[in-house]
Amino acid sequence: MISRSLLCLRITPSILRSFSTSQTHQNFKSGISLDKLYSSPLQSTDVKPTIPSNETAFGGYIPLDEVDISYMRSSGPGGQHVNKVNTKVDVRFLLKDAKWLPESMKENIMKKHSHMVTPSGYIIVRSDKTRTQQLNLADALDKLRAQLYSTVERPPVRPDHYTIEVHRRRAEKATRERLREKRIKSDVRQFRGAQ
């Protein structure tokens, strides 16, 4: 009965198959489809990241638009490559104009870490560790970040009770061992004198 009705409509089984598969293709979404990979709308690359405003501590964020980055020819081994390509990176910024550093940190750098600052007020970091600009830039920014973190004054950490007890027991053991060695040496000297 069904086959006769299909003949009336002049629909062949191949048309039926293509119709049924086209509907499943419309509903099917792959696990790696763009809708699933990027569920939120893509952000524009022109948007500047917001600088974290932390007035009390340096968070590690260095805004690239507020530091001067220059490239120059590196020195050292490398043959012709070193003489042709500007891979050495020079990162510098004027300390007093750095809005992304807390004022307390700037004052601390000027007072206790003045060796980091040039007479003109710049902090300069250079890197020619690798043969590529990007890796040298990353290395220079890491060096700068490490220098800035080293200027942060941390309050002294008091040892916990367990650590204090461990040190006390070690000192007692060392004292016992020293006294035992003294007693042995004293006995040896007495034994020599008795003979």
C-alpha cells in the first residue's frame, strides 16, 4: 500500500533517503563546530585590556603601551644572523610617569633600590638571550617583572611552632653530640696519663 502511494507521487527511494538525511544534517552539530567552540561572541582585537587598579600592590601587569620597546642588533655568536636581524630588546619606562605602579612602590624603588634607576629616571631592562624578538621581549618583561617584585617589602614571617620545635631539638641533639665527643676525648687523655 505504501509502495503504491509512493509510486503515485513518483518519489523514488533515493529521493526519500536524500530528504531524510538532509533533515538530520540540519539538526546535527559536531562537537567541534564553531558554535560549540566559540559559544560567546568573539571579542574584537582592537579593545585595550583594562589595567587592574590596585593601589596597594603591584599585580604583575605591565601595559605595553606605557613602556618604550626598542629593538637593536644583538652581539655575541650567531654569524651573519646576528649582524642582520634586530633581535636584542630594550624595554624602558620613566618611573615617575608609571601610572600602573603604586606610589608606595615608586617611593620604595627611589629610596632603597636606586641602583635600578638611571640618573634621568628611567628603569631599563635589556635582553638578547635568544635569536628571536618575541622571546627576547618576553624575557625582558619577565626580568622587569622580577625586578619590580623584588622591590616589594614583605613583612617578616614568624616561624610556626612546629619549625621552632624542630630547630630546638636539632640544637639539643648537636649539644649532646658535642658533649659526648668532649667526654670521649677527655677519657682518652686520662687513659694516656694513667699509663
